[in-house]
Amino acid sequence: MVIDRETLFGRLEELGIPSTTVEHPPMFTVQQSLTLRERLPGAHTKNLFLTDKDGRMVLVVAKDDTRVDLKGLAQRLGAGRFSFGKEGLLAAVLGVAPGSVTPFALANASAAGVVVVVDMALMDFAEVNCHPLENTATTRLPTQDLIRFIRACGHEPLLISLG
């Protein structure tokens, strides 16, 4: 079963993670989200759902302006060449649509096999912003609590400098 926003917010509350959510028009790209910077302090993220030919799945949580070298990342992880996960796989594994990829989707049981990579650049910020399972809102929470949330979902994030 895929979790919804209400379930996500309940999970954050259970973990004692404070968060603030702002509703906005759908945002599909980092460029579109630039208008939110004044209302939402903290680091903003871009999230990439990647797969290799062997079926390995990786969720990259990067600072919005980080250039992610997919070839270099694949080499660092000992994976094959990465491509972006197809829409059907994204829905089946993370339970979200394209444009709504988020580390919050790791709360879905179907995401158990996903390797999580977090950009070290995010760790320089007290707070981080991510979509709450859909791209019509952005949720801000303490960066350390995002890491705690990822761990509570059964994933040990790999903190890697991606820039």
C-alpha cells in the first residue's frame, strides 16, 4: 500500500520531527521552484530515482544546485551505468509520480531495496525542503531529522559529496 500525505505527516509526528508545509502550484523542475526561495528558507533539494541494467535502484537526494555526475556516482557505488527510473517503476517502488520524487517516499514498504545517497552539501544547512509525496507542496524540516527519517524507514543513507 502506498502512503499518502496524511500518513507521512503522522509518521513525522510519531518520530517527533517538526515540519512546516507550504502549498503551491505544481513544481516539476528546480528552475520552477526558484520562486519559493523567499518563502522557504533552508536548502532545497532535487531528487533523482536512478536504476542500472542489473535492476539496482538508487535515490539521490541532492542540493538543488548540485551537478550530479551520474557516471562518476555509478563508479563510486560499483553500479552499472545509471538511467532515470521509468514512470511505472517509480510508481511501483516509491509510490510517486514524476516530478514528485522525494526521500519521504522511502516510508513505502515497496522502497525497501532502494539505496539512498544524500549529498553532503545538504549537511551544511540547518533545514532542508522536500516535496511531501506530491509536487504541489514543499515540506521543510531539520536536516538531521531528514536523515533520522530515512533511517527510521530502514535505510542507511550514504552521505557523499556530489558536487
